[in-house]
Amino acid sequence: MAIGEILLLVFVFVIAGFLGVELISKVPSQLHTPLMSGTNAISGITIVGAIAATAVALHTEGMLSNIMGFLAIVLAAINVIGGYLVTDRMLGMFKKKGDDKK
């Protein structure tokens, strides 16, 4: 990879970080739970992308790309599961004490 490509990728990463901080800081506290639910759905797409990238890497690259692909799948799955657990816990705070019975 050329140095110009690496600098472009770092630039995009830094801009995305600043944009994320600005967007999240402007969200009112009442919207955090719905926003988190939407983010969990997007994270599910990350798992699909990690699986697709790993499938391509299995046929074209060496062992390092296989390990990185597996790691990407595991970390994306942890992100989705943890996000849904946190969302469920946050939604549980809004339930009345007698609503637990189904």
C-alpha cells in the first residue's frame, strides 16, 4: 500500500471520528435508546460484511487474513450482543414494577 493511500485512510478515519463525536453529543437523552437500537441493526450488517470478507480471504490470502477475519466476526458479534443487552436494560428502566409478569 502506498503512503498516499495510508494517509487517505487515516484522514477518513479521523474525520469520521470527529463527525461521530459531534453527532452523538447533539442527541438528547430521550433519544439514546432508539438511537442505540438503530445502531445495533447497523452492527448486524457489520457481521455480514466480516463474514463476506473472511470468505474471500479463505480463498485468496494467507493465514493472517483468516485470523483477522475470524477476529472481525467475533468482535462484531460481541458488539451486537452487548448492544442488545444494554438496550434491553435501558428499556427495562421504563417499565412499571408490575409489568414484569407475562
